[in-house]
Amino acid sequence: MTSCVDLRSDTVTQPTAGMRAAIQAAEVGDDVYGDDPSVNALQETIAARLGKESALFVTSGTQSNLIALLAHCERGDEYIAGQAAHLYRLEAGGAAVLGGVQPQPVEMLADGSLNLDAVRAAIKPDDPHFARTRVVCLENTHAGKAHGLERALKTRQLCDEHGLALHLDGARLFNAAHALGVAPNVVAAPYDSVSVCLSKGLGAPVGSVLLGSRSFIHRAHRLRKMLGGGLRQAGVLAAAGLYALNNHVDRLADDHRRAERVADTLNAWCPGCAEPATNMVFVAFESEDLQLLKRHLFEQRILIRGPRWVFHLGIDDSAVDCLMSHCAALVQRFRPPLEQRVESGRSS
Ligand SMILES: *Cc1c(COP(=O)(O)O)cnc(C)c1O
């Protein structure tokens, strides 16, 4: 069953006709020997775009973050990250399991940056009782929210005071750049290492890129091999990533616009029930209402997973019309979320 609208994630995108043609035409070689011209072109292009010395094409965002942590840390070292950070919560504890690198989670702000007092308090002094703190990790965007340059620069300053590295999980870095109205290299600038997903909103079928200094990427290259991520004629995949970088970055603004339009319409029907954040909308329906809506939409071949609805290149304006027409009757009957009811009760 092909669905008319799949809002479960921006990972569900299908390669477009243009991307398939780029894959078809890709020149390839053995990337373990550094011989694949398409992989090399992707790495050089994104390194230049993000203002870093070097880049490494890797299998996934999870592998990219893991390689970054292993490259910044030795066994017995630790990384600091937000409680809700993808690389801490949603990557199977890889750095601890495979690298003997201890996580030190701290309070995370809603925009994916960290409470700097919490970071400062978590940094360990040089004392044999403690693991050695080596790197701080931020995420941009986090849950669709972008944090601005000021927060990143303050974190950078704190890291410099303590001799720590700073890593960005920028799975959706290009969405953050759009939201902040700055060039992608400005978002990447404060960080020693940056991970970017090609397989989310950019619409490539596979792959992420890890970026940093030449010496950092040299270490990362060995670790990628160790983790089984050394691929051979990977140019067929890199060509898709390069096509995405050249054709699918500017159009992210369309996803953000559609997310806003959907949130506005839902809020007109049920005040305060929807919040847009870059290419996502978070709905605050009561759980029975959400389950009812999910079943109803499923019958119309519209897929949602939960309260997070994600917009991507597989969803055009007519798909949004289709979604809204099938939401209308139900959402108009939903009660606004509790806080909204309390607030409107107070103000009346
Ligand atoms: C998706 C995602 C990852 C991991 O990417 P995979 O390719 O699914 O392993 C890491 N961080 C964030 C913020 C993500 O959204």
C-alpha cells in the first residue's frame, strides 16, 4: 500500500528521479583505497560548504557520532551531552559499549543546547577518582528546534577554558541554518567536529558525513574501518548525497513553510494544540484523541507515528491539502490541551 502522505519521519523519503539518474551515472572506485571519485567529491564539497578541513562519508548518523566520540576520547574518558541528546539516548550506548567512554548527561534546554552551569559543574577536575572529561556535545536541530550562534559560542568558550573539544550532532544542520537565516558554515563554525545526515530531510537513501580537522578525520578514518564502515564502490551512495547537497538544501524552506501552515490550521481548529519547529509539527492532543486520529488517517493512507509530524520532499502542497481535509472533522471536535484551557479560563 503506498500512502498519500507519510509523516512518520523525514527518513522515509524515496530517491527522486534526478537522484536516481545521478546514482546511475556515478563514477565509482574502491573507497577503502580512497579511489572513489564520487565519495571524494562528496567529501570535498561538504567540507568546503561547512568550512571544515576534511570530511568522511559514513554509513549513518549513529556511526558518525560514535566515530566522533571515539576519536575525541580514549577508554576511561567521558563525554558531556544533554539528557535527551540522540547520541546519548538513542544510539544504544555505543560509546560506552564499544569505546569504554562514559557518558555524563546534563540538563538539556529545549533547543538542543545545554545549561552551561550544569556543564561547568559536570566537568571533572584532574583527579584519579574521575573519568577524564574530553568533549561536550550539542545537537542542532533538536526536536526540530534550532539554537542560535550565541549559545554555541558560549559553550565553545567554556570548552576552551577547560581544554575540551566541542562536537555537534547536526543531523539536521541545514534545517537549523534555514531557521536561523545564516549560512550552514556559520552554524558549523564553533565546533571541532560536526555530523550531518544526508538521509533525513536532504532525501538521500543512505549516509552521513563527519567533518573536522585533517588530523581528526585521519583518526576517524581508522575508526570507520574498525567499526565495519569501510565501503568499497560507495560512490553510488555518495552520488545521491552529492545530488542532495546540490538540489535539496534550498527546498528545506518549503518543508518549514508547510509545517507552519499545518500548525496554523490545526491551531485555528483547536487553539494551542500544535507547535511548528523547522520541518516538524508537534501536536498536543489528548492520547485517545491522537489514537483516534491516527486510525482515521491510516484508513486514508496517511501515516503518523505519534505527536511528531515530519515534513520532507515527499510531501507537497497537495499532500498537505489531503492531510488537512482528513484532519478537519476530527480536530475541530478535539478539546484544546489542558494548559490552554487553564489559560483561556484565566483570561476570560
Ligand atoms: C537521525 C538522527 C541521528 C542518527 O542517524 P541515523 O542515520 O538514523 O543513525 C543522530 N542524531 C539526530 C539528532 C538524529 O535525528
